[in-house]
Amino acid sequence: MRRAPRVQTMALMLLLAGRALSEGAGEMLEKLQRKFDSMQDASVSFTKHVVFGVTKSEQDFTGTLFVKKGNKYRIESEDQTIVTDGISVWTFSRANNQVFIDHYKEDPKSFSPDKILVNIPGRYGATLLGKETIDRLETSVLKLVPREEKSNIRWMKLWVDRDEWLMKRIQVLDIGDNLTIYEIGSVKLNSGIPDSEFVFKAPADVEVIDVR
């Protein structure tokens, strides 16, 4: 059984910030937790830039994330769509005109959209690094380091927009020294995304491989 595709850093773009830089990093994470508890769904546009540790090659793409409580998410990019309703996972490749369907399997070490915030406060040590300007907006920067020795992540950095109190940038360095950077575009919260968005309906001409 294949595990659901990891969307680790994509979930962090849903994080909302606390209201005072004078608070410690731990207090800010507690506020993020409370914000998450009140959030039912979200849609986020993003760009992703990856620098691979071994080859130093780079990769870019843009996409949109839709997420809803209950392990539901949908990630749409130029070449691929990944959808789960919390029961099944659909991975659609436009290049191959093929959709692969498998059972959704929860992984405690994965970074599924509605789990990442729940796990951050207990599994990461946080440091407030200071302030940085992005697109003329002053942000506060948090660095998170996993407490678990066997984590796949070395560290994460989160940039918080102090005017809108939303994430503007996320960086993740994994144990392979691959650096992933997300630049966050528009964010809509609690817009009432229907459950139908989290089920993939393959067109008639698409090859379906169902291993459930």
C-alpha cells in the first residue's frame, strides 16, 4: 500500500500568526494552534522553488492548494493533480494522461495539511529570529527545529506578514540538504469549500490504475 503523497511544506502556508512580536516563539505557536482549531478550510496559491542538495539543480512550479479538515486536500500544479478525501488518494499525471488511485494511509511522520500545525508545537523547538521585509511588508521570522532525531527535516523557517498575519514565505531544509522555498500568494479561509472538490473524477480518455 502506498502512503499518501507528502505535502509537507504546503500545509505550513495555512498557518496564521499571533499578534505581538514581543511574545516568545512558543507563545506564537500556541496562537497558531488556536487559529488552526477555528479554521475549517482554506485555498492558497503558491510558487515552489527547489534546490537539490546533491546536484545543485533547481526546479520551479506554481500551484494551488485546497484543504479542509478531515485529511482532505487538493493540490493542482501545471503537470499534476493530487486529491484525497481522507479515504482514497488520486494522483493524476497530465503528461501520461493517467490517474493512480490508492488508499489514503496516515503517516505520523508525514506532513499532511491538517496535521502539520497539530504536530509543530510538540515536535519542534522554535526560535524567533527577528524581522525581515518581503514585498515591502515587514514580517517576523520563526525557525523550527525538530525534536525527533530521526526527522526527515533539518529545519523550517516561516515568514509571517505582520499586517495580514498570514504566512508569506516558507523554507524547508531536509536531511538530503534539499532546500524547498514556498512563496505564498492569495489565501482564502473558511470559504465553504464543498467535499466534492476532494474527489477526483477522471475524464473518459484518462487511463485509471486503481490499486485499492
